[in-house]
Amino acid sequence: RTTLISRRASPIIRSRSTDATVVSRSTSSAASVGSSTETTALAALEALLEERGVVISDRIGETRGQLLLRFLRARGMRVGSAADMLQQDVEWRNENNADDMLVTPPEAVLGCDPSYLQAIMPHCIQGEDKLRRPLIFKHFGGQCELRQMLRATTLDKLGAYNMWLNEHYSQRLAELGASQWVVIIDAKGWYPGLADRTALQVLKTMAQMDAAHYPERLGAIIVINAPRMLAAVWAVIRGWLDERTRDKVDIISDRDPQAARKRLLERADPAQLPEQYAGLGPALHPWPTHSGLPTDK
């Protein structure tokens, strides 16, 4: 079933502390506690948050321990840094009413009909990978002229809409009992002129928000149909990402569609992939015609 994040019928759906406590980093990537060192770190983080008087509201589909563990892993099991990060996250969520996003209409957040953004930057959540992580599809190809969005909305509202999407993606995680999502980006038709100041600012805002407030939610990013010239932009974008996130990005050339097909089928069963992307599932709609992978002969 295609889940389009929208209520519209048609298109979509401060001060830093020193780290008095450093716990050796666990190699586990699951949402649950994976070692005694993580148990120790969790206890230390709980004590530090209580000392600071940080009040953390419930997050959908996630225990308090799982939440704290995500922030600890994002900070390399450094308790002080994780406490700083969580404290800033709580302040950010309160200031931006993040807990209300699940009951807020998307047009109220974006400031315009979401179908307008869907036409420029198509996005959809459909299917799951072999680890039961939801698949999020985005199209950053030839139609992705983000500067056109400024005719209908603002950069701040585009950032708020990214928060709205992430809250709904988190709800899908809860439904699947998963802790991470997988993003598949189609870059077919992309050209350097799309990487203007507006696009880079939007992408930087999204990357920084995801890192600061949705840590360890990303399981993988697979970019397919990537033209050679995209490498120059990736060199800029990778500088905004931490090492853990950079290591999760896989870019596959538009000259090797069979490699892209293989990678997607390694990640998910055919029934979970849409028709455009080597699958047997329902086609994404609405979706650019200049997208996807050629039919396997």
C-alpha cells in the first residue's frame, strides 16, 4: 500500500559541558541496549539529565531508554555531549511544537498546498526493507527547482515541513516496530543548475535538523541514477554530515542501472519495492515520468 504523507486526496502524503563520563562505544546498531557499557552510559545520562532538570516528553513508539540510547550513540557514547544534545533537542521541540506535528495539517506547516512541493521534490513512504525498516523515496531530479518553492512559501516553512515529515516517518517506525528508515533518492535528470543557493540552503537545513534532532534514525541512503556532475555537489553536502551518516550513503551512477537494481533488491524484497524501482509493488504516484530503473530483460 502506498502511503503518501498528506491530508490532500491527490498527491501526498546552551552552553556545552565537558564529558566527565565517557563510555566505550558499542558496535550495536539496534535500538535496544546492546552491552553492559551502554547500560552504564544510560544510567549516567539519566543521572545527568535529572541533575539538570531536563524534562523529556514521550516519543511515539520509543521507550525513554531507546531515545537516550540514540543520542548516546550519536555522540559516541560521550555522556556529557549526549546530555547537551538532548537538552537542546527538548528546547527545540518545545519552541517548534514538534509534539503537535502529527495532528497539524501539512498545509498549515508548509504555508501552501503540499502538492506544489510534491511536484517539485516528489517524496513518498512505501514498503519496507528486509529489516522491516520503512522505505522513503525522494526524487531530486530535473524537476527539483527548489527556488520555485519560494513563490509559495519560505525557507523557514520548508524547514518546518521537514520536521513534519520526520514526525510522520517516526510514526511509521512505531507501526513497524523499527528504529531506523532507509531513504532512496532518484537523481535522474539532475543538472548543476539545480544546485543554487536556495537548494543548498534547504538541503543544509534538512541535514542539520536530521542530525541534531533525529539522530540514528537514518539506516541508509541509496542514491541512484546519479550523474557524474553530482560528485561536486556531494563534496559540499558530505561536509555537513557526521562520519556515521556519511558512511551510510551509497551513490550509484546513472551509467550502471544494473548495479542500482542489484542494490535495491539486496535491500528489499521485490514486493516491497515500487514498480519504478525494480519491484512488484504499486507504482509511486504521482511521480516523474523521467525516473526509476529500466525494466530487467
